[in-house]
Amino acid sequence: MKKNILIIIIIFVLAACGSETENADGQVDNEDVTSSYPEKNIDGIIMWGEGGATDIIGRTLAPIVEDEIGSSLVMQNKAGAAGAIATQYVYDQSADGYTLLFGAENPNLYQVLDISERSYQEDFVPVSIIANSFAGIIVKEDSPYENLEELVDAAKENPNELIFGTTGEGGLPSVVLAMLQNELKSEFRTVPYEGEGPVSTALLGGEVDVTSVTVSAAQEYVESGDFRMLAVVNDEPIDSLPDVPAITDAYPEIGKYLPWGPFQAVFAHKDTPTGVLEKLTEAFETAIETDEFKETLANLGMEYMNISGQEAIDFVDQNRSTSAWMLYEAGETEKSPEEFNIPKVEEE
């Protein structure tokens, strides 16, 4: 009798081992988990507050993905610390594909800015790089500054008097500000806000004099006449706002940092089972490919990408190299990218 019980136990153990294997990356790929996924709601954690580009893109895409994946995608904003609060939260959850990070480029700077130990490269895997975008430098419509040159000259003549609204260290405005201060020697006072939505509201209310946000977050304000966009951070005008000059029109020296820009993406925990990741990637790829969503991207002034796998990994790595070295050479970080094995783009 005892012998029979022992045999039964062994059979169960072997069966359990056979259903769960590790792939080449050391990730657990449980066939039962993969085949039944998803069995419950999926949480989509947005690293910024309401109204910013990440929020707009995430909430527009969610219902389309739901139709593809066959489960509800529950979107939640967890703003703070340039997205580090949301990033850490997703990392701390089970690596089962039920908690996804809707993020932007900010974690690429966490280590050099000593904001967080988390990084896309070490802790996450891209489900999809949704789109690439551009930064715009904006003021209120009634601002005395009609163009970027007038704003920069005023900042030089009155150091630290003009207030530049940011989204904290590592946020898009801080990178654009580093360009202006490093190359043009303009000096602004900064005030941080928890995302593009709040900093846009602050500009609207006159709390700050200028800020930089993604074109998608500013476009509605520009079209309504509330904001004036002084320049787009690119080496040529963009299709959605053809009358806004490229920053290099006035300051060609900024061109050495370009092309550069924010991106919108979805990430999963690095240990997510391969089969689950494949299901997620397929669902997002199909959703992003729809004419409905492509039209949304075009209206927001964003460039459609829809890339995954190694191509997405390479894209994120290049963005990190450009941004980290830009801030370091501008004197905005105490830690060198070399400490974290971040190569310069030309060295890759």
C-alpha cells in the first residue's frame, strides 16, 4: 500500500515538472497558465497622471485590446517620482501578465539620476512600443514671448526668474530644459508637477511661464488658442502642426541631440511566461494596427511604430543612451552612464 502511494506521489511530481519549464532566458513558461490566460481582469498601470500623452494613449487603446485579448483592461493612474512609483509597483506584482506598465521613456534615466534602481533593460520586457512622439515648447497664448528666441533671451537676461514647469527629474521637460540650458546658457527656475496634464493645467493657470510636453498632450490647447507652441524639438516641422518651427530653425546647435523624442509603450515584468507575453504582444499588435487607433495617433501628432521583440529592445536601448549621455554632458547628473554600462549611441 505504501509503495503504491509513493508511486502516485512520484507521478504527480513528474507531471507538475513536465507542465512547467524554463526558456532560454530563464523565464517560467507554464503551459496550463498560458493556455488559460487571461482568466481575470488585467491591470494597466499608467505611470503619469490624467491628461498626459501616456494616459491618452493608454485609455484610447485599452478597449480595442480588450476585444482582442478577451478580458477587461482596468486602467489606473499611479503618478509620482517621474513614473518611478508606477514602475516599482508593477515590478513588485506577480510576473503573470496581469499587471502591465503603460510607460514612456522616463525609466531610461532613473539610474543616472538616482531616482530608482529599476530599469527597462534589467526588470521589464516590452510588450509593444506603440508610438514615437515629439516634444513641444509651449507658453500661454497671452505670453509676451512670441517665439523661442525671445523666451531664451529673457531667460538669459533675467536668470532664474522665468519658471519652467517640469514633471520632475527624468521627465521630458527636464531633458528639453537640459538642452536649452546646456547649449544656449539660458537659466530658468523649475517647479515640478505630477505629469503632463497637471503641468499643462499649471501653465493654463499662470503658475509657470513655460513648459515642454509631448505634442499630443499640447495639441488640443494649441488648436483651441489657449497655448502657443514656440518650437517642436525636432530638426524639421511635423505634419500635425506644420506652422510650428523646428527648434533647429533658431538654434542649429541643438541638432546634435536629434533625433530624440518621447515614446509610448507597454511593458511586462521580465519573468512573465513566454506564452503569456506572446498572447499580449499579439493582442496589442492587432489593436494598434486598427485604422481607428492609427487615426488617433495621427490626430495626436504621434508616429506609429507598433514594434516588439528585439526591435523594441534595441529602440529602448538607443533612447536610453541618447538621453542619459545628453543629461550627463549637460551637467545634470552626478553619475556617469558608464557606471551602468550605458554606451554612447555611436559606440553601439
